Amino acid sequence: MSKQSYHVNTQDGAAVYSDRVLKIYDWWVLGFSNRLAWKCPTHTVLLPFFRQYLSSNHLDVGVGSGFYLANSPDHPGQKLTLLDLNDNSLKAAGARIAHLQPTLVRDDVLQPGGAIGDNRFDSISLFYLLHCLPGNMAGKAPTVFATLGSHLTADGVLYGATILGDEANHNWLGRRLMNLYNRKGIFGNNRDTLTSLQSALSERFAKVAVWQTGKVALFRAQMPLP
Ligand SMILES: C[S@@+](CC[C@H](N)C(=O)[O-])C[C@H]1O[C@@H](n2cnc3c(N)ncnc32)[C@H](O)[C@@H]1O
């Protein structure tokens, strides 16, 4: 990865993913919370979106439990690289798709140490990671997009989803979870807006699409700018 970085505490957004938490992650986040708090269902919105751009040369960033990869069809000759700051996530996700022999890379997407080298990918997914990073979009997103953009092939696509901040007008459950998670540093998304996400992507990519389902922003970016 390139050496651009944004110096903040990124540990809290990753450390919560213990083996125990990862065991209930699919049920709690992808089932319960996506349906009732974030109003962006996994099986009808997020999983089809993940599958849509998954290529045979793919980098998944912020892997969590590995649910999306484990529930996507394999491409012939599939090459998968998993990047995460947390070894538990890498192990859990890696084990779920062990038959594909993924490459596991431990690195911090906000303070990259270059662990991914010069590798380039035809698709890079970034699902539910931006909202775990501290700071507003203008602070955190440029580093992430510059870094990941430098690992895309010329025709490659970066795509993902992130839970929006207070402007999304969260429901009672969403507000409770937002307050708790932001207080503990598990989320850093209070000030994240759709417009700030769009601006950060447009600074780094020539072709950008951003849209919203429930309280979640979905995005796709192509053609990284030099
Ligand atoms: C909420 S989970 C998302 C999992 C999965 N992508 C999904 O959508 O269900 C966030 C993941 O990002 C990782 N993470 C958090 N901060 C990170 C950072 N600064 N660099 C790399 N990975 C990070 C966490 O360890 C965790 O595995």
C-alpha cells in the first residue's frame, strides 16, 4: 500500500472483533441491525451488490466474519486477498473461504504500512469499514481512497457501503447504537454524510456513483485520478 496516512487511533474500530463477537456478527449486524436499525437488508441489497462487482482478482478490505465472500459464487481461477487490521477477522474470514486459499494481509487502511506491496486488483470491496474509522469523511476518506485507488487496475472498480451519521435521521434503535458505538470508538461516523462521501470519492476517481438505502450509503468508483 502507498504510504499516505492519517494519524489517529484506529485500534478501537478494529479491536472489538474478538472471536466471540465474530461468532455472532452475522446474526447481530447483518441480520438484526441491518434490518431494524440501518434499514439496509443484507440479502436483498448488500449481498447482491457485493456479488455484482466481485471479480476473479479481488481485494476485500475490512473482512469481518467473511460473510459476503462465503456467500458469493466462486469465479474460475479466483484470486482473493483479504486485508484487515485485526488478526481475528483475517483468521475467521480466511477459514470460511479456505478452499480458495486467500492471501491474508494485516494492515491499517488509514495508516498503511505497505503490506500489500505493488499488487493491483480488478475489484476492491470496502463494506462497513469507513464508518468504523475515526474522524469525518474529509479527514479519513482521502487516505483510504488514495491508497486503495493505487491498487486498482485501469478497468478496476472500488465499491462498498458505509453507515451514515446523524444526518441520516436514525430511528430510536439506530440512535442508541450510534451513540454507544461512537462513544466506544467502534464507530467514528457521527459526522459522515452522503455529500462528503461523494466529494471524497470525486477527488480521487473520475467515475463515481453514490446512493442511499435506509441509513446506509452505497458507492462505486472507477478510473482513479493520478
Ligand atoms: C464492521 S466490520 C465489516 C465486515 C464486513 N466487511 C461486513 O460488511 O460485514 C469492520 C472490519 O474492518 C476492520 N477494520 C477496522 N478498522 C480498520 C483499519 N483501520 N484498517 C483495516 N481494517 C480495519 C475490522 O477489524 C473489521 O474486520
